[in-house]
Amino acid sequence: MSLWSLETLVPLPVLVPLFGAGLTLALHRHVRAQRAISVAAIAIALAASVALLVAADDGPVVVEIGDWAVPVGVGLVADRLAALMLTVSGVVMLCVLLYSMAQGVADSPGRDDDPDADEEAQSEVIPVAIYHPTYLVLAAGVADAFLAGDLFNLYVGFEILLAASYVLLTVGGTGERIRAGSVYVVVALLSSVLFLTAVGFAYAATGTVNIAQLAERLPDVDPAVRLGIQLLLLLAFGIKAAIFPLSAWLPDSYPTAPAPVTAVFAGLLTKVGVYAILRTQTLLFPGHERVEQVLMVLAVLTMVVGILGAVAQDDVKRLLSFTLVSHIGYMIFGIALASEAGTAAAIFYVVHHITVQTTLFLVVGLVERRGGSTSLDRLGGLAKVAPGLAILFFVPAMNLAGIPPLSGFLGKVGLLESGVADGSLLAWLAVIGSVVTSLLTLYALVKAWNKAFWQAPSQAIVEGTTGEAVLPRGMVGPTAAMVAVGLALTVVAGPLYAYSERAAATSMDGRTYVDSVFPGGAERGTGSSNDVVGEGHP
């Protein structure tokens, strides 16, 4: 592999943030250096992701780490789906990082490159001194999960991002965050145990954990064993993706974290679980009608139960957390249809939702800063005292609700058309559930808009004594950029949807993926490597 070959780009979204994490940890006393390294690392990873997005359109780009041929070695695969997820996650992580630096999440009180800060100040520094390295580790874990070419490496990617998320969720060490973090850790560990158990069963049944090789060997496995592996994986990924009834942990965990942490969690972490479901269902377990029917039912329940929870909330953070759960149902609906059209609509909707949900949580961080609360009963009049903030909330809120011609509307139309084309009773039920959920989403967001921005403001908000009268430009800028990205998805919806359709076609076919990982044809799955010599070695 040449130093400047295309394959060189594949590991960069993983390796560069990890290298940056080490540097920022070593430079924990130098805040400015931490910031510069973090921004540079995420920007480089994003640039590599964009290059892979273009390159993968001509076929998956595969790299074998250490020149050990798969499945003996670890393979990273950047196909259309992985490259698209890498790119949108890179945009989100860069904007959230800039937002968090402006908010001061990673700043330490009482010291800015001052090694002589007193002991009390140093004790306050400890949680935030590791924000940058932890954030970069999270970015590396997300990228590794998207690029993983085998189930065990996918498990490793999940564990990397989950370990980082444990730290980020409890930044500041308040009692509420520790409690929420404890629930999050228990749930995440349970899903990890289930995932690892499924990986062990898959290896025992097929002799491999390589995804491409599993795609070839699983059809020959006993149907009952194959179904057991599939259900275990779905259970593990369903917890991570917050599919009903495995979603109760999310609304109690995410709202307690700082605004940028909640934003990146809401935008990305559940979508990694959705990505894993999409990848395994289309490539490893295609055409199992009963499982697809179960997924369809769960999709409807996730949409409806989630949005009913949102309607009942009087805190905007919890309201958005429930809408997050609800709209996961749309993605599962597309996957459950098991058609190219449904999968393409699900992929498009994932890209839309990552962008819009992240944006809304960033805006809520600004609302809390300006109004001093996220309780809808305590807010009011923000449209008058902060009209720019009102616009920043309104645009992504209408996008999430699916108001035409925004990307949320286009994604939902694609899902509804696919459901109608399917024509089954469950598909029609999901179509009806989707429409009802969209209307209730609009109702919940309009209610939040009216209470936070139109109802009579308190005197404290008018006078600026509650919260801050002037919001930091460094926080408003990245938020506005994310709003612009959400609008850009509408402008480029045609090419983006076409790319999603090509990604869906590749995922549903599976042949392209397998042949890219094992181009040798007849030697497929031998695991031979130039570095493994001697009689008796594969």
C-alpha cells in the first residue's frame, strides 16, 4: 500500500483522533494547544471522510491493517454507506466541538496554561482537562464502528465510543449526572454483553467474525442457530439504538449532560446502533420475513410511544429526547421494509436526523443560557428579546416535524411511498403511524415554540437577570452553521437521495461488498497472508 494511495485515507478517521487524544491528554495543562489539536484532528478526519465519500461511489475502499489479509487480519471497509455516515458525523463533531469550546466545557477555572494554580482550582480542573481527549476518543470510536469489516471490530468501536461517553456524560460530577451516568453504564454494559455473546455464537457457528465471510457462510448454518444469532444482535443493537421497549434509559440520561455532549449523543450514538442494524440486516440476514415483521411492529411502537412521551413533557430537553426516540422508529421502518427503496429512504432519513436533532439540542443550550432554564413553564418571550435565537429554533424544529419542502418532509415521503409500495397490512400500519407521529411532532414542537418564545416573558428574562443578555458568538456561530447544513440537505436532496439509493443497492445486494473484501474469488475466506508462512498455517 503506497503512502499516498487511496487506501491510506481509510484509517485516518480513526487514527488521527486517537493520535490527537494522546497529544491533548499530554498537554492537559495547555488549553489553547488542546483546542488547536482537537479542531485539527476532527477537520483532518472530516476531510478524509469527504474524500472517501467520493471514492466509495466507484466501489468500496478496503484496507487490511498491517498487511494481514482478512479474515486473519483486521479489515476496514469504506463503502457508500460507511463513507456517508463518516462524513455527516464529521460535520456534526466539528461543529459541536467549536460550540463546546466557546461554551467553556473544556476550559478550566482558575488556570489557562498556569501550572501554579492553587489546589482547589486544580481539583475543579480534573473533569474538564480530559474533555478534549475524551471527545477525540469518542470520534475515533464512532468512525471505527462505521468502518468495521468484522463483528469483533464493530464491538471494539462500540466499546471505544461508550467508554468515552461514560466520561462525557458525567462531566462536572453533579449528583444528577452521576445518577444518569450510572443508569447509562448499566444499560450499555448489558447491550455489550449481548453483543459479545452474539459474536461468540457467530464464530462458533461459522468459524469467522468477518462480515463479508459471514455473509457467505451464514446461509449454510442451521436456520434456528442463524435466527438466534440474528435476534441476539438485534437485541444488542436495539438497546444502543433506543428502540421501544428498550428505550426507557435515554430520556433520563441524555438531558442531564452539558448541551454539546447531549447534542453529539443525540445526533450520533443512537445512529451507530441504527447503522449496525442496517448493516447486519441487509448483508447478513436478508429476507427473514418474520423478523422483518417484528421490526415493523417495533418501529410503529417506537414512533408512537416516543412521540406521546414528547407531548407530555414540559421541559424542552426531555421533549427533544422523546422525539429522538420516536424518530428512530422511522429509520427502523425503512429497514424493516427490506427493499431498496425503503433502505434508501432510511439512509436519507438517518443523515437528516443526525443533522437536525444535533442542531436542536445546540439551540436548546442557547435557550437555557439566555432564559436560565429549559422548563417551558419558566421560559417565555424569547422571540422578542432574542429574535435570532427564535429563528435558530424554528427552522430545525419545522424540519424535524417534516414541513415541506425541508429534508425531513422528503425523507418521510420516501418512507411512506416505500411502505405503500410494500402493500402489506403491517406496512400500512407503519404508514399510518408515521403520519400520526409527524403530526404529533409538529404539535409538540409548536407547543414548545409557543411557551418558550411567545408566551409572556418573566421580568427577569426581559431584564436579562435570568441567564445571559448576550449569547457568545462562538456558540451561536456553530449552531447557525448546523442550521445551514440542515437547509443545505434540502438544497442537495436530489443528489443526496440518489447517493442513498446507490448505497442501499450495494447494501441490499451484498455481492459488491463481499467481492471488494475478498477479490480473490476462489481463495475467498482462506485468510492467507504474505506474513504467515510455514506448513500448517492458513
